Amino acid sequence: MIVELGHYTLVLALALAMVQSVVPVFGAKIGHLGLMRMANQTSIMMAVLISFSFGALTWAYVNSDFSVTNVWQNSHSLQPMLYKYSSVWGNHEGSLLLWVLILSLFASMVSIFGKNLPPELKANVLGVQAWILVAFLSFVLITSNPFERLDNPPLEGKDLNPILQDVGLAIHPPMLYIGYVGLSITFAFAMAALISGRLDAAWARWVRPWTLIAWIFLTAGIAMGSYWAYYELGWGGWWFWDPVENASFMPWLAATALLHSALVMEKREALKIWTVLLAIVAFSMSLLGTFLVRSGVLTSVHAFATDPERGVFILTILVLFIGGSLTLFVLRAGILKSGGLFAPISREGALVFNNLFLTSALATVLVGTLYPLMLEAVNGAKISVGPPFFNLTFGPLMMPLLLAVPFGPLLSWKRGDLLAALSHLYWAFGAALLAIILVIAFSSDAPILAALVIGLAFWLMIGAFAEISLRTDVRKNGLAKAFDRARGLPGSTWGTAFAHFGLGVTLLGIVSVSIFETEVIKAMKVGESATISGHQLTLKGINPRKASNYNEDIINFEVLSPKGEKFIMRPAKRIYTTRRMPTTESAINTSGFSQLYVSLGEVSENNLITVRMWWKPQVTLIWLGSLFMMFGGLLSLADRRLRVGAPKRAVKQAKVETDVQVPANG
Amino acid sequence: MIFWIIAVSVTVLSIGIIIFPIFGGNQISVSTLDFDKEIYKARLKEIEEERKLGSIDEQRYQYAVAEEGRRLLTLADKNNDLNSTAILKSGKSGLYGLIFIVLVVPVVALGGYSKLGSITTPDQPLQARLEADPRSQSVEVLLKRAENQLIKNPDDGRGWLVVAPVYMRLGRYQDGVLAYRTAIRILGATTELQIALGEALTVRGGGVVSEEANELFRQANKADPENIKPMFFLAIAFNQVGKYEEAVGAWNKLIAKSSKNAPWLKVARQQLEVAKTKLGIELPGNPTTQDIEDAKQLSSGERTDFINAMVEKLAGELDENPQNKPGWQRIIRSYTVLKRKADALAAINKAQRLFKDDKTFLEELEKNKQALN
């Protein structure tokens, strides 16, 4: 009965979402406070119902209830407990249920934390969120129902896809989904503004923190996905410009642009209309990403065409929401008042520059991702637009943007002074120059471009802290006072510095691994050795091992590092018993920021094992940089300035009100 | 029934919770612009704080305060203009909302679920299924239970012995072999177990007695010379590897030791015949070893003649002794290869009449016929 109750609460949630998508918006239109306020209770109730539903499915997975088709298809009674949980979202139906759950949780957060929002705005925002919820709940229930049952359940399930049985992949989808779905809030805010025809001051205050939350999780999700692909797929690559990756990267680019334009809007009330458009674009990219990954269109356009039910449904959602919101934008944007003026060289100007380049980059990724699909749909030709395309288009677009990053925070609002800003960057410039000279001097085979990009990375890393150095000014104030000042700087200033620093760190990792990586492939027998970048690897032996749902052959390598340290590395080949599917487990040894990566290829008859070895200098910086970015985002989010109280008059009446309480502002 | 009681209660409760605010509390007249003002005030406060910390200079501070002040003033103006429209009212509209909710929610929820749900299917967590009363359970469930026990306690040799024959009966020969092997590893090799493993290996190999199985049977036979089973398989193995003299001896011994109506006697006699034939008297219709040796020495033209001669010989033999299924199969194949279509069809027709009770053979013949046409 638990399973069926979970199914029922999901349908009930759909019913509530239908009500929610009409009543509060109607209430806002006619100015009826009660009808607006019911949105609060409804969104919380929906979150409760969907959580129960998700819990019921999880219960079925944990208890291996194979009478649920979805459980039977995607789990096995012998899986470790962690993977029983992650199996819930390791499949199409379950992952969409997770999507819907996160959406409902976000909506309930708006109603809980949005006490300082004007009731009309809040009602519209929650109404728009409910539209999305209706669309996706219907999609889940009609085409991808995780609660379908089997009359004669088998005694064993078909197991979760082995490459998904991994800690990284257990947390990657929830992260990414929080990112995707978080953008629905800014989208809802944009739509609410267009519906009511006014942009409240609260709008600007709200867009940034919510975009930040989404952005932090998107960053985490993408970085984790990239690291997972790196160690699990055994190819040693960390980014493939694969459509699935692009599907998460495009919302990230849009969210990054939105984050910056929201800043201008918050501080200067400029770029309002542009910000609204970006909010729409960012969520559209989330929807597009969901469509690409969930419709099956990527596997093959033809497979999609032969079994189009799901694909067409998501496509309809896509067209309705993107088309509808853009139409509304065209019709209503004129009503919104645009804000303050500014000179081209100014903080605003720098942020516009940022936005132009980020959106152009977004456009190139979009073209590179969709073009092959379009082509296949038109004439059936299957082409792939690989890294060369993206390196030639995306790369050059990024360079001027990255060059400009350290300037941004140093320019004043309205009218800035480029030369003055540059004068605060001489440390960064010096560091960059030094890095370039050192690279050219010590590495004979590095291309000059690589040296320049490494210089750019140092320019970014050092330049990121120029604003803090300027605002604390150790030389003028002395250490103690400068420290006080540094502590007093707003979180967003520190956040900006760390995020920009992280960008430099990631860039440094990318260049150094692309240029200085070495690779050795060798067929080896037990007792043989191979050498890569000063490391000597000796194949010591093969240990077979049996785990609950797979068997594996662990290959032991004894490694002698250039520093004379000895350690063991254990790559393995696994066979998952239920699906009879082999996987390769690579072994990675980290020293400093660099990694030694060993992965296994085929085993031939005479016990020759093909071993692929890479030395990846500074590769961890790629993900370390994203950690810095996330940390920056968190600092910015923690900024106390983002909290605002509710109006005083409302506060006085709080005694008789249920939903207007003490202001959150301390 | 309980399900519906819960479902309806949850639905009623949900409706109650969401309609409560529509009529709860007094309606207030807060202008939405008041919310905006609050934000500007908060920002002024931040600017003050930043100045206190010295993180913005005096000039910037002045600019910022002036700008926020200007915004507040515009807002105050707007507030006066718009105050009337911003009053929040209540009234009849609330009732329409209520009716909408009370109609839509139960219809969508209960109606939608009736269409999608499977209320008659109970929860079936695996553990509970395995723990249910054994008398009402299928072999598969019992086996799964035993397997789970063995995962927890893999050194339970008796347990492996219990599941092994079940695997064999279910056709999971690989698992059967593994189970017997594990049992032997844990319990040690007894004659009985050796025979069982040997038999399992042979079944898995489609009837071929492998080297390993053969060794097992030899050991068993040594330990217990009176046991018929190892003798039987050893004899089969002799036949399979072409040691016909040993085979004849082994079969004769086995037949002598068996009681008059032992069920394996028929097979044993048949196999004995085979071995005997191989030794001296060839089975009717087969080319003799000598024939094959001869054929190897011939040129291609001679070989065709030779084959034709062989086919004629076979045809003659089939006329005399028509109850020879392999013979018919061979001759039909030969005619087909030699492109003697009419002869092939004639042979097929004859065979169809002769073996009209042998369904599979008839199907095969029909296929041959179609291939010819």
C-alpha cells in the first residue's frame, strides 16, 4: 500500500498544482489577498505530498519490491545500500521524480523565505512555478510513471547500470538538478514581472541569491560529473564537449551571465529588461538540457522518432515555456521601465562586456550541440561536432573575457577609470609576465600560446584579489587595520575574489594538462615494467575478488616515483554479474596537484594486459578551481546584505496575520 | 478499503489546508510599494555600514546616499498615485476560488489515480516474499531463500548440497556445477559428491563426458566398484573418445551387473551395439573408414564418381532396410549437393511416408523440400 499511496499523493500533487497555477494568479489580478495567500500553503503541501511519493519509491528500492516495474528494471537485491538509494534517480522515471521533487521544494522555499515579498509578486511567482510543476508532473504520470506495477514480480532485479554504481554518480544528478531547477525561481520571478508589468525593488534583491544557489549547485554538479567521467570511463579525459555535458554547461553559462547582470540591476537598477531576458534564457537552457538528456534524442534522432511519446511531450513543454515566455517578453517588456545610465568604461560597462561574451559563448555551444541533431533530423547524416569546433569558437571567445575579469571589480559604478584600475593590477601583471617567461625558459616544447594562457591564468588568480588589496590597503593602514577592514568587507566582495581566483585556477589546470600531459600504452605481463614521466610501474600480479554484485580482477602495480617513494596502484576490470557488463576501474595516484592515472585495456590470450598510463600535471586544479568558485558563491550568498525585512505596517498586524512575521533582517 | 479511507482523508485534509487562508485573518491594506521602500531603507543602512568600516570613500558614499534618496523620493510620489489600486480586498471572488478548488482537486486526484493506479497490487518487498509460508511458495522462491542464506553463510556445505540438484532441475547447469564444486571444497570429496559433480559437468557439456568428469568417475569407480553410475558414464566416455574395445568390455560388465529390468539397459545395449559396430561391423549405410581413406586418394573427377557410387550403395541399403533415419537424412543431403533434384524430392517424399509419426523429422524434411524449390 505504501507504493500505491506514493502514487496517489503524486496525482494529488498534480491536482494541487493545477489549482495553484490558476488561483493565486487570479487573486493577484483582482487584488484578493486570500486567494494570493493560499499559494503559500499549497506550495508547502505539494512539497509534502511529492516528498512522500519520492519516499515511497525509495522505500520500494530499499526493500527490493520488484512488483514496481521501475525497481525491477533498475536495481538488484544485492546492491550495496548506497546504490539502492541512488538507483532511485539512476533511471529515467526516478530522475524525473527527483526533478519534480526539487521543483516543489524550491517553490515551498519561496513561500517560506519570501515573507518580505510583496504579496502580488509572490502569488505570481508561485503561480508560475506551479505551471512548471503541472507540466512536469503530467509528464511523469503520463509518459514516465515510476509507479507502474508488475503482476508477477520476478525474484531478482536487472541491476542498476554498472557505470552508475559509483559514489560520484550517486550525488551528481541531485546537484545538477538543484542547479537546473533553481533557475526556475528566477524564471518565475521574470514571468511574474512580465505578468504584473512592474519590477519591484525586491525583484533585484531576489534574483541574485536564487541564481547564486542554482549556480553553486550547477558548478558542483558539472565539476562532479566531469571528475566522474575522468575516473570512471577510463579514458582519462575530463571534458568531451559531449551533448550531455553541454546540456549542463549551457545553463551554467547563462546563469553566470545572469549573476553578473543581476548585480548591475541590484545596485544600479540598470539592465532590467536584459536581466529579465537572461532569466528566461537561463531556465530555457535548463529545460533544453532536460529535453536533450531525457527525450532520448541524443542516442539517435531516429530512435526518438520511432518512440516519440516522451520526446514529443518534453518538446511540447519546451515550446510552451520558452515560446510562451519569450512571447510574453516581447509583448510586455516595453512596459518595464529601464534604469540608470552609465558610461562604457564603468562597472556596469564591464558587466555588460561580460554578458556579451558569455551569451555569445552560450550561442556557440548551443549551435555546436544542436547542429548535428538538426542535420540528422533533416538528411539522416550522423556527424559529430567535436572538440575542434568548440576549441576554435568557444576558446577565442573566452580569452578577451578572462583578460577583462580582473578589471571589473576595480571600476567604479557609472563612470570608471581604466588606467587607475590598471595601476592596481601591476602585481597581477608582473606575475603573469613572470609565468610566461618561466614557461618559455624551462619548457622547450611548449607552444607560445600555452605560455600566454598560463600567464593569463596567473593574471586571473592574482588579479582576483586586487579589489580586496585596494580596499584594505595594507601600506596605508598597517596590518591590523587592514585585517579589520578585510573582515568587514561584504561577503560578495570576498565571493567575487574567490570565484574569479577559482576561474584562474581551473584555467591553469586545463592548460597544463592539455599541453604537458604524457601518455604511455603498453601490453604488459606480470613482472614487466613501464616508465612514464619518471615513474616506474611494475605489474606485480592479478588478484581476483568477488563482491556482492560483481567479480573483479585487481591488477597490482608497484610504482616507484621520481622522488623514490614506493606505492601500490590497483586498477581493476569488473564484470557485473546480472547485466554481464564489464567496466574498467582506473587507479589514480595524486601527488601535489598532479595525478598518475592507470587504466586497463584488453587482456589478450597469453595474459598480456594492455595498460594505459597517463601523467597528468596539475590536473586536479581543474576541479579545485571549481571548488574555489563554489566557495566564492557561498560567501556571496552568506552576505548579510541580501536579507530584507517586511514593511513595518505589515509587521504591526502580524499578530492577526499568519504568514507575515518578524522581519528576517537582524 | 483502507487505502481509499487514507486517500480520501489526505485529499480532504489538503483541501482544508489550502482553502483556510482564503478566509482566514483580516484583509489588510498594505501597498506593495511599502515593500520596495523597505528595501531602499535596507540599502541605505548598508551604505552607512560600509562607510563606518571605511571600505568606501567619502565621495562614493555621498553618491550612493544621494542615489538611494532619489529613488526613495520617486517611490513616495508613486505611492501617492498608486495607493488606491494597491488596496487588497476580499469578497465574493474568494468564494469562486473555493468552489474551483473543491471541484478540481478531488476530481483530478481520485479520477486520475483510478485511471493510473494499480490498487489491487500489494507491496511485495523481497524479504517478506522470501519469509512467507514455505508451503505456499514456488521452487524459485525457496531457491532464492536458500541462496540468500548462502550469501550470508557461504561455508554452509549442506546448503550448497541442497541448492545444487535444484539448479540442475531448473536447467541452471552452470550454477549446479558451481554449487557441487563448492560443496566438495567445504565437505571434502565423497564418492557420492564426485559422481554428482561428474554428472552435472556432463549435463552441462551437453552429454559429453569431459576429462575432468571422467577422472571423477574413475575415482568413484575405484572407491565403489559396485556402483553402476560411474560405470555407465565411463562406458559412455569410452564410446565418445573412440576406445571401442574398452567400451564393449565396460558395457558388457555393466549389463551383467544390472538387474533384468533396469531402466538404463536399453541405452546400454544400444551403446554396446554402436561400439561393436565400430569395431568390426559398420552400421548399415555409413561409409566405412576404408571408404573415406580411399576417397582422399582420388582426383576430383574420380571423387565425384566415387561419391555417386557411395550414394547408390546407400540407396540400395535403404531399399532393403528403410527404417534408417540417418540414412535418409544423408541421402537427401547427398542428392541435394549433387544437384539431383528429382531424386532428392523422391527421397523426401518416401521418407515423409515412412516417418509420418516423427514430427520434428517431418519438419526437417519439409524444410529440405522448400530449400530445393
